[in-house]
Amino acid sequence: MRRYFKSKFHVFDAAIIVVSFVFEISLQGVEEEVASLIVILRLLRVVKIVDEISVGAEAQMSDLEQRLELLEKENCNLREELRRRRPAA
């Protein structure tokens, strides 16, 4: 829970949810325009979520590429060692 609220975006997201819920329950008439603004801010949440997913996927892809590179080097080293240890035919 603490990790969630360390992010300013998550705090903003939570505030939008709470405020929009209050507006939806309590406001009618002219105030509905304010509530519609909150709805627009809710749509920004979707953009934020997609952005976070893409950043997370990019970071994970980068980690996987580095790991693949290390495994390929290790594989080459092991093949070379195997060739050296094989008896000459």
C-alpha cells in the first residue's frame, strides 16, 4: 500500500476516484458540469495506465534482452569448452 501512494500519479488517481464518487452522489444541475470535468479526468487515468504498462513492458523487455545476451555469451563459452574437451578423432 505504501508503494502505491509513493507515486504522485497514484495519489492523483486515487483523489480523482474519490472526488468523482462524491460528485456523482451529491451533485445535480449546474454542478453536473463540474462532474463532467471529473469524468474527463477519469479518462486521463486510462492514458496513465496505458503509459505505465508500456513503460513497464519496455523495462522488462530491456532486462530480457540483457539476459538473452548474457545467456548467448555463456552458451558460446560452453560450446567452446565442450569442443576443447572432446577427444580428437
